[in-house]
Amino acid sequence: MIVDAQSVSRIFKMPAGPVVAVRDVTLQIHDGDHVAIRGPSGCGKSTLLHMLGCVDAPTSGSLLFAGQDVARLSDAKRSLLRLKQIGFVFQRFFLLPMLTASENVELPLSEAGVGKTERRTRVSELLDYVGLTARADHRPSQLSGGEMQRVAIARALANKPQLLLADEPTGELDVATGEQIAMLLNRVNADGTALVIVTHDQALAGRARRLLTMRDGAIDHEATT
Amino acid sequence: MKALRFAARSLVRQPARAALGVLGVAAVGALLLDMLMLSNGLVVSMRDLLDRYGWDIRVAGGDLPLQGPRIRHASTTADTIANLPSVRAALLFRIADARIDRPNVGPLTAQLVGVEVRSAPGRGVVRTSPPWTIVSGRDIGSAAGDVVINQPLASASHIAPGSILTMRVSCVAEREALPPTTLHVTGLAEFPFSGVNEYVVGGTLGTLKTACGGNVVDEVDLLLVTSTGDADGAAAAIRAAGLGVNAMTNDEVVGRFQQAGFSYFRQISSVLTAVTVSFAVLLITVLLTVSVNQRLGEIAALRALGLSRSRVVKDVLSESVLIVGTGGLLSLPLGWLLAAGLDNILKAMPGVPAELHFFVLEREALAVHLALLVLTALLAAAYPMRIVSTLPIAATLRDEVIG
């Protein structure tokens, strides 16, 4: 099991009073899982995803990642955990504009201390995997939205994470390009990486084996295909 | 990718911002360097002038050289001093006012400096330098009427080495109607304590007395003394000799000048240095803070991808170091040029010796300049570093999507 969340809640303290973003969620993510989370805006999907990805901590409940209690980890250890075991794909890609596609993919490898030769090989493999070998030396501004998202996926896979988290990965793309990204994410999952996607996209959600629907911070129901 | 290289790429990404920061630091750094050069420049320069010809003690009638009454019974006093065991030689130094008539143009007002060396008879030939430096031609010999003149006088009177100089000289306070004296110019010389536009003639004390028509009492403005090695001991011996004169080592002269006014330069430059550094810190802080705030989403994403807090903090610090470092390097030639220009303006003030410099670059000033730039980089990066180190990753990513 990669993630074991038991009764996790996330409450934000706001000037007008506390806001419960995630309420008493119990959820397990297993190796190779393909999970889609959907629900109306503001229902807590992204907050839950952030907790699963160890960038946010639950206010109550317990969350174990690969058997480690995330709440007890220092910031540095959580960073290391994210670096080596979790990949993130964002709606807005967040590629660094001053770096080329290959340098963007190389960044997490460099941060993880991977040697130069191995880094170059891995970057080459990843760009080939997402079909962007020919665009390796292009900067984000020279890439289309779909290409940028593919670079972002390659970057997220750089350190061979156990779990890939994607927050509205097709949110900024047209239908055809979104379909290509959906197929790529399916392939990533088929190759063994657990995948959790937060999405409004019915087609993307429909590809998942587990479909969680959230409402008012809680999982309303779970469907399995 | 190392933090410094990463920071360099970030700066190149926003060239206008980077250029603004670098140029700002270069300008501020140049001013900072000038303030540091000014803070101690006069003292260093004055010491250099005093030490230049090997005379390590000044003997005057007042508290400071050339600022009090003349030394009376100068010959006896000089001989007494020269015979002290700790003294190698003494030089009588007398200044007289002079007027040089020029055909078809107005006369020039000049100074005639007369010098004469005294040393104890048993010490053989004592080699000493007159208080000037020959630029062209030759120095004065023993012949009466030989003089050297400075370049401004040579230019103004169209006189070159080998020419005859005719001047009227007065050795008393009141102007006299003396007959003109004819002098033989042997060379051009630099007089370290003369002003930029002052006209100076140097010769022997005998030449000066002759030029004054014999109307001169046994007085000098200053005695320059060379010790046998222990200037403090020699100065103490002169004071103990009860000659009614004030003997000061060059260190003491510099110290008195500092008390008399040089310290104001240091105080002013300290205040301006503090203001300059504050300005640089504010400039870089604003630039980095704006840059960081524009990239919060990116930084949060990098943190989500596993880049450590220390890494993103290091990136910001590296940007600050690069901006301040590049600007600091540019500030050195810029500061040097600015100092040279300001020095020329200040030296044009009346009464300021041409060889005296207000801005002097010392190793210590460079070290302080470097230290202050490092401090600037650190202080300027402190606030933006705090922003990225305390950045809430999830909330920032959420805000970016909503935004």
C-alpha cells in the first residue's frame, strides 16, 4: 500500500470562521492503482490530493505514506519523500520558462543527486517516452499546451515515483490534446505507477478503475470498474 | 542544476530587471567605494607627502608646520638639532613672496622656497633630498642664483630649463619695492605641497637671501629633520633641547591634521556609506521581492516536486549574490573614475597641495567594500528568502489555479 489515510480532515482557519475542506476521509491507494477524484468545485478534491502528495498535512486523522506517518516527518524529509516517491502534474504545467524541456525534466534528477551521465540517459528516455525527443532543446514558450503538459509528465516521472498525482491535467487543453494526455497518463499507469487524478473531465475520469466522487469535503461514493 | 547557475538563468529570463539591479548596485557600489576611499584618503595621502623625501620630523614655531610663527635664530637651532646624536641632518626651509613681471601681461605672484642642509661635521657627506622632485633639467647646484621652477610657472611665464627668470622677492610681511633679481633656471620640479595653480620657485637659502636684498633676519618657516632611524626618539631629543620649537614626527603631524579637520571627512563618509548601503539593500530587496512574488506558483510547484526549502532559499540568495556581485565588479572601475574626477575638483580648491589626494584606494578600503557588498547581498535577500521559506505550498498552488 502506498497511501493509507484514516479519517483525515483538513480545516482552514479563515477570518469568517473555520472552513472544513476535507471531512473525515478514509482512503487507501495501492501500487498500480488508477484513481479519479471528481466533484463540484470547492468540494475538497485538490486539498485531498495535496494531502495525498504530502504538500499539506491533515488537521486530524492519520496519513501514512509507504508506512511513514507524514505528520511526523520534518519538512526536509517530506521534501525528500516527494522528490523520490511522488510525482506531481499541474493544470498550469509550471514548467520553468528559462529552462529547455530537457532541463525541466532534469531538474528533479539533479536535485536527487543523480549523476550527470545517468541524468542525461534518463532525460532522453523520458522525452522519448512522452514523444518529445525532437523538442528537447525547446523552451516552454516554444511548445504547445499539450507538449508542455507532456514535459511536465516526464518531469513528474523523473525519479520513478510510486505515485503520480495530477490536478486537472487536461484543464488547460482542448479536447483532442486532452485525449492525448489522458492516453499518456493511462500508459504511465499501465507501466506500473499508481495514478490519482483530480478532474472535471468525464472522459479522463472514466478511464480510472476507481472513481471517487466528493461532496462537501467528504467522499460521497466510490465506483469501481 | 546548481543554485548559482539556476539563479543566473532566472536573471537572464528577466534581463531588464537584472540590468536594473546590476546598474543600481554598480552606481551605489561606486559611491560606496568613493566614500571608503575618502574616509582615509587625506590621511594616507598626507602621510605619503610627508614621508616622500625622507624627512621624518618637522620642527615648527607653532602647533602645525607653516601655521605659526617662524623659527628664530634658525641657523643656531638647525646646528643644535643637526648635532644631536639621533639626528642625521636638518634642512632649513624658508618661504618668501615673489612677483614675476611679464611683458604685455600682468605679473605673476609666486613663492620662492629657499633650503639649506645642516649636518654634524663629523658625519661625513650626508645625502639628503630637497623637498621637491625634478621633472626635467637638473637640480640646483651650489652656484648662487640657481633655481628650479614648477610646471605651472614654466607654462605661465614661458620659461624652460636653461632660461633666466627675473623676479622681485620680499622676505618681510610688508611688500617692498625691491629691485628685480635675475635667477638661472636649471630644471622643472614638482613641489608636493604646492597647489594646482600656484607658482613656486626653489633654490638655496643663500639664493633666497640674496633675492631679498639681504633684508632677511635669521628666521625660517620650518626645519625638516632626518633621524638616524628612531624618529620618536629624535623628536623627543629636539624637544628636550629647549630650543623653543615644536618637533613633530610625521605620525604626529598626521595625527594633528586629523584632529584639526581630517576626521570630518571620515565622519561624513561613514554617514554617507550607511545611507548608500541602505539604498542598495532596499533596491535589491524590492527587485527580488517583486521577482519572487511573480514566481510564487512556480516556486510552490518546485517545492511540491520535492525541491527542498533550503534549495529554493539558496536560489534567491544566489540571485542576490549575482546581482550584487556583478554590480560590485562594475562599481570598481566606475568608482575609480568618479574618485579621479572628484579628486580633481577638490584639488582645485585654493591652498590644497596638488599632490594631495582626497580619494586613495587602499587594500583595507577594498576589503571593507567587499564586506559591505556581501552584507548587502545577504540583507537584501533576507526578506525574499523568508517569503520562499515560509511559502505554503498547497495554498499557493490552490491560489494559482483560482487566480
